[in-house]
Amino acid sequence: MPRRAALVFYFGEIFRLAEGGLKATQGDIRCILQGHLTRLAVWNLRGDCKREAPTPERMETVRAWYRKFGGLEAVLAALECTFSSAPPRQDWMLEGMVREMPETYDEIPF
């Protein structure tokens, strides 16, 4: 179930990136999925959370939850075609942010 839920969230995020004119990179895909899996872990483990437990113990509980379904690697394997065809990085083009102002811009009319 976590794998399926992560995929549902993932495709929504990818769709929103595409609406904004961006193609998701492999790093984007990993980041989006890791965020959704972490949210799913917190949601699923909320009832058994021992707030007084040391952080390493709580982190191990999350890792065990991930291992039950194969973790990020299992989700990426389910997306193999999408993931492997994604570019490894964005091809950003720098554009000037300085606007040219007319010579009369700072004149005070009387």
C-alpha cells in the first residue's frame, strides 16, 4: 500500500511540474518520492510513536517501516521506465533579471 500511495502522490506532483513547464529530473523524482514516503511513514507510525524513545530508536522504526515494502528503491523500480527516461539534471538557462529603464524613469515632473 505505501508504494501505491507514493506513486499516486508522485504522479500528481509530476503533473504539476509539467504544468509549470518543467520536466522532472531523476533528482526531482527521488526528492518527491522520499518526501511522500516520509509523510506516509509518519502517518502510518503515528499510533505507535514513543515520544520518549531516543531518536536513533525512532529512526530505526521508520527504517523498518520502509524495509517492509522495499523502500525508495522498490518505488523507483516500479517507475523504472519513467525514472530511467528522466534527465539526470535540469538544463537551466540563465536569463538576465535586470530590466532596462527609460532615461526619463527617475525624472520628477513639475
